[in-house]
Amino acid sequence: MSSFFASPRFLHRVMAIDAASCAATGTLQVGLTDTLARLTGLPAGLLLGTGLFLLAYAAAAAAMARAATPPRMLIGLVAIGNFGWAAACAALLASGLFAVTSLGMAWVIAQAVTVVLLAEAQWMGLRATRMPANTATV
């Protein structure tokens, strides 16, 4: 595994990037709910609800990024959640429930791609920094 992913600060940085991207997206979705709904074809309630969730999540991810020791189990759950968010984005677009515009498709696809990249980085960081079973301290 590359030493880049095993760097002591790698998981901190990935979680900080995750927090920043969620804070930015959440802020846009909460602050510009009606405008985004009109431009994307996504329901205002969906944009507002997910925007509020993203803001709360951003605070939790920022706390994980600042922790002296990365909370490995929580970061693993975050990675799983990020993969879930991407799957939900794909399901939303595939469902055809909403008349999503081209900009709306780009908005949803950008979120899906971002969270998959973050989840992959989180997994790689967790794998690169795990303690081998035979070197565990008693």
C-alpha cells in the first residue's frame, strides 16, 4: 500500500475534505432551495432536507477530522454511508420520479462521483493504516 495513504494525516485530510464538500453543498441547498429546485427539477423539500442533513454531517465529519486519533470505526461507517449516498443518487435519477433537468442531473451526478471518491479514499486510508493482527499490543 502506498505510503501516501498510510500518512498519519491522510484520514484527517480526507475527513476535512468530506466536511468541506458537504458544508458547501448543504449551504447551497439550504440557502438557495427554491432557485435550485427551479433550475434542477428536484423537489424543494428534498433539497432542503438533504441540505440540512449535509450541514449536520459536515459538523460531525469536521469533528472526526480534528480528532487526535481518527475514529476508525466511524470513518468506516462514513465510507459505507458515502457509497449509500451515491447509490441513492443513482436510484433517484433512474427512478424517473422527477422531471430532472440537465443541470439537475449534473448536480446529482457530481454528488455521487464526489462521495464515491471520498469513500474510496477513506477505505484506502483505513486499509493502509490498520495494525497487522500479529503486531497488536496486549
